[in-house]
Amino acid sequence: MGESIDAMKKRLEFMKNERQQKQAELERLAKESKSTGTRSFLHAILGDNIATQELELQHMTTRAEDIKSQIRKLDFEIQQLESDLENRKTTSPALGRIFCRYCGVENETDAIFCKKCGKNMT
Ligand SMILES: [Zn+2]
């Protein structure tokens, strides 16, 4: 448990921010593909070659799938970090709880020796 709670919080904030950016990118892509799709449709009506637009749309779809899987991964990591943080908080001396590292019993935050096993708490 080398990472401090502050560092974890920062990492969590960073990941949430990244997730937001990806979501925005996905929405931008959706709009873009819609207009490309419309263009492609108009070209088809006019009898033009639609191959370029089709390819563009394909690339967008691939990119969107990619972003979606990145978001899913981020969601998973965020969830894990949040539960890690929750666990850390409940065992943090700062919040008035401390556990013996030998027997696991909860002690007073200023305890020098464990009240159960008597081992050194400091
Ligand atoms: Zn103990």
C-alpha cells in the first residue's frame, strides 16, 4: 500500500477527466458520422461515387468502437480505485480508526500496544 490517499484521489480525478474527454470525443464522432452519412446519402441520390464517404464512415465506426472500449476500461478502473479509496478511508488513522497489523483488531488511534495481542502498534 505505497500509494497515498491523496495520490489515489488525484489519479481518480485524472481518470474521470479522461473518461469525460473520451465521451465528448465519441459524441463529436457521432455528429460527424451523421453528417458524413447524410452527405453520402445525398451523393448516392445524385449518382456520385460514394466510396470515399463509405470508407470515412467505416473509419469512424472503428474509432468509435475503440473509444467505447477505452471508456469501458476506464469505468472499470475508476470503479476499482473508488472501492480501494473507500477501503483505505475506513482503515485510515486520520478518521479515528487503526487496526493491529498482527491480529487485525481495531485499536485507539493513539494506542502504542495492541489491546488484544499486545504487540507494538507504532
Ligand atoms: Zn493485535
